[in-house]
Amino acid sequence: MIFACHLQERFQRAVGEGDLPAGTDPGLLARYLMTVGNGIAVQAAGGATRDDLQMVADMALRQWPST
């Protein structure tokens, strides 16, 4: 959880600096990123192909908030 806390702090700073939209929830975004990353790690350990993992990462990036 320490890494998620650091991400949340960084995302909060990004909101303040205008790099993320004002309505972004930094805590939720940090948890989302950690969940996607952990899910990719589990799938990789289970034998998912690089292409399959890349598709998941690409989908996650399409959900990323834009300014």
C-alpha cells in the first residue's frame, strides 16, 4: 500500500499542476493503476502472452483521464 500512497500523492500534485483534470480522484486513480498492474502480473505468471498483456495495458491507458 505504500506505493499506492506515493502514487496518490503524485496524482494529487498532478491535479494541482493541471496535468490531470480537476475532477480526478487521486486515491481512486492510484488504486486503479495498482489493480491493473497487479492483474497484469498475475496474468503474466499464469502464462498470458506478451500481446495479451499489451492489450490490457492499452485498454487501461484508454481509460486514463486527459486534460
